[in-house]
Amino acid sequence: MTTETSQPSIKDTTKVWAKIGLLSFGGPAGQIALMHRELVEERNWLSEKQFLNALNFCMLLPGPEAMQLATYAGWKMHGEKGGLIAGLLFVIPGAIVIFALSALYALFGQVPYVEALFLGIKAAVLAIVIEALIKVSKRASKTPHFIPIAIAAFIALFFFALPFPIVIAVAALIGLINVNQSSNTSPQAIESIQKISLSKTASTIAKWLVIWLAPLAIIILFMGADHIMVTIGLFFSKLAVVTFGGAYAVLAYMGQQAVETFGWLSAAEMVDGLGLAETTPGPLILVTQFVGFKAGYAYAGFAGATAASLVVLWVTFAPCFLWIFAGAPYIERLGNMPRVSGALGAITAAVVGVIANLTVWFALHVLFANLSTKTIGPARFILPDWASINWTALAIAALAGLLLLKLHWGLFKTLALCGALGIAAALIS
């Protein structure tokens, strides 16, 4: 693959971002796989190095890394306008689906045929995720100490549930210590990269802080500091700056606060909300929208649910644009500095372990109805109940692998077929 990238029009990229937004099932692993396929492999809009450097950077940020990666890619091609289009189109389809499913859930409880549709789609996404894991592993394998770092990251996350930031920080430290001093990047090459205006960075930060917090200030002004919309806005604003490692990393804290402290929903409803977020397009952090919907619905019916959903979406994703638009100009320069490049390379290796962790977790939850956890000392083992294996999901996943990897079907056609098969299996059973 050539290192030179093509320069698409904003019209072309908008179409692709809409496609990615509609097909971004499977959590961060599936979404990263989809973007790599669309942006690097098929269209060459980003080089492999640009994609991995940006992914490494986004892994260091709070919030949904896949959405932030999309925002960076849009920014890279068309500036802030392109980043907004990419980020919004990545979130909006899933947000609409979550809102609709939350409304159905509030009226009727669980919706079996919707679950069957998304089961088929999730099974197909499993094949996409495994394909991405293989490809990213091959491309990251040139990193020094790649195999031990990737394996160690997987073990730390999957078996010991170590905090995600610690795993990434240790990998970065290893990369700094073991940096290749004979790097091919010359000081002249670094200087040739466009210099960044610190005043422009400060202006960007100030602008997006206002965009993020001004609506909250208006709500406080007109409704008072004790209004439920203020409580929701402040709680999810705080959550937006501590969600390192994505939705799962913060789920326990959010569930405890939403269920026990605020009483917005029950523990069982919290689990159902995560299930909805897992089976719809968009970042898993959209589970926050379900929680906000339930809180607003209990307060003022559908009007309250709509208002609360909008507040949650705003305070969850506005900070993501802040992080990317302030930090994106520095990614390329940092990636060409030997020590920083060494740290990012080690993070790339750790990210392979992260994706492997997500892949195994995702596979277990798609293919098995019942899982148990066994603890031996500090280690934790997730054990599937083999009697609960979902043969339908396994068959659809195998078919998706054949269609995508061998017959080279398109993603939309594959996902549509697998979703239809999920519904057909539910009708037959």
C-alpha cells in the first residue's frame, strides 16, 4: 500500500461517514475495524501510520475512542467542518435508534423481534472484528516487543480487569524506555510539519468549552440549580471526563449512581439499556442516553424524556469535539518525534491487546446466553456455559465470515442478510 493518501471531496466523505454511522455495530472493536476498512484499505484517505497514530491518541482520551477517531479523520481531510460532519454522523444514527428503542421499551418492555434483528447483525459484526484484529496485528507487528506488550495488555484487561489508563500508561512508558534512537525521522522532517499556534489552540479550547457548558448555564438560569435537567447535565458532564476506556470502564460507577443514588431506573433496566446500546449502531456510551431517557420519562413523560436525551447527548459528545479539535493538530508532529513515536508504537501494541480483549468479550456475549465468573486469587475467568451456546448466532457469524473474507461481499449487504436471518430464526423457533 502506498503511503500517499488521496484527497476526497467533502461530499464524498459525507456519504462515507453516513454509511459508517449506519453500520457501526459491534462496539469500538467493530467500529475501528469498519473505519480501517473504509478509510485505509478501500479508499486510502488515511495512511496506516496516520490511522494508528490517531487511534493511539484517541485511546488516551476520555470518551468513545471510535467516535473521536472518526472526528479526527474528518478533521484531517476537511478541518473542523469535516470533523463535525464525521463525528455527528457517527453518533446521530445510533442516537435516533436508541431513542426509538427507549420509547418502545418504556411502552412495551423488551421487543423480541428487534432483539432478533440485532442478534443477526451482532453475529456478522463478530466476523468483522476478528478480521480487523488480524489485520491490525499484522500491521503493528513491526513495533519493538510487540508480542509481549500485546499479550500482557490482553491478560491485564481480560483476566485482571486492570484500569484501562494504567495499561496504556505502562505501554507508553515501555515505549519511551525502549525507543529506537536510530529513528529515520530527521529533525528537518519534524520541522517541515506545519507549526501549531498556541493561541489558536487556546481559542479552540475556549470556544468548545462555551459550546459544551453554555446550554447547562442557560438551564440553570431559567430552571434553577435543583432542576432534574441540571442534575442530569452535571452528572453526565462529569462522566464525560472520566470515561477512559469507553462505556464498560465507567458502567459500574454510572449504574451505581443512576440506580442507587438518583433512582432513575432499576438495575435490571440498566442491564437492558446496555443491551440496547450494544446492539445498535454508534458508540456504546449511548447507553447514557437510555439512562437519561428513563430519568426524564419518570419526571415528565415523553417531553421530559426527549429533553433529557438531548441534554445527555450534548454533554456526552461536545467534550469529544473539544479533545479532538484541540489535540488533533499535534498528532502528526508528536508521531514523528522518536521518543513520542516509540511510546505511541508501544501503545499500538497494547491496543492490539485491547481489541483482542473486546473481541473475546464480544464473542462470549454474542455466542453464549449464560456466562459465569470464577476468581482465582487476583485473576478473574469468564466461563461460558457450553449448554447455552447460541447455534443461530454461531452459524450466522460463520456465514458472515465466509461472505466477507472469502466472497468479498459488501458490509451493508452482509449485515442486511444476517439481520434478516436473525429475524427468520426467531420466527421459526
